[in-house]
Amino acid sequence: MTEYTTPTAVYVAGGTLFLLPCLLLYFAWRSLFGGEKAPPFSNWRGNIMKGALMTAALATILSVVWNASWLYCGGSPHGMSAGPGVWQHLVTPRLLTWGAASMLGFLAKGKGRLLLLGWSASMFFVAYAIFMLQFD
């Protein structure tokens, strides 16, 4: 029996798909620290937005590492579990940080809030797209 190896094209496509959430996060950071054009937030709203953006950045990094590890270990194209690897330990932190960033995004205010909610939806889309790309 031969060992399953993920084609390099799936890694490249996965990395390309993660450009959308990364761009949305970049523009959200830019809207928060945009200088004079940035709207003055109350202190707690600004702190929530900063926390949401830091949590979203961590969630994005965890998702990239999780997907790379999951694909490297064989993925689960037909509903079976992938082989043991780092991905098993990152499932809970990945989902918790994504959920926390999404919830904090609801409490934030301004253009950054919309970008953060777009980031949340794009992360779901990226995960789904990578699963679909990985099928035979």
C-alpha cells in the first residue's frame, strides 16, 4: 500500500486562498491606525478592536499551520481521520481564536468591524475551499 502524499498544487492553492483573509486583516489594521482619517473611538471600543485584530491574526496563523499539517498528514478526503500530527493539537485553539475574534468583531465599531466580519466569513470559505480542493 502506498502512502498518500498531497500534491504541491494543493499547498499553493491553500496559500493563495489565505491571501483574502490576510488582506482583510491588513485593511482592518490600517483602518484602526489610519492616522488622521481614523474615527475617534472610545477607549474601550478601540481596545476591543485591537484585541479582536490580534486574536484574528493569531487565528489566521493557527489556521495556516493547521491546514498545512492536516494536508501533510494526508487530510481526510473521504471522511476518515488524517494521520497523527500537529493538526490534532491545534483544532481547539484554532476554533476558539476564530470564534473569539468573530465575537469581539461584533462589539467593535467602524469600518474595521466590517472588515473583521468579512475576515471571519473568508476564513470559513478558505477552510471549506481547501477541503474541496483536497478531494481526489
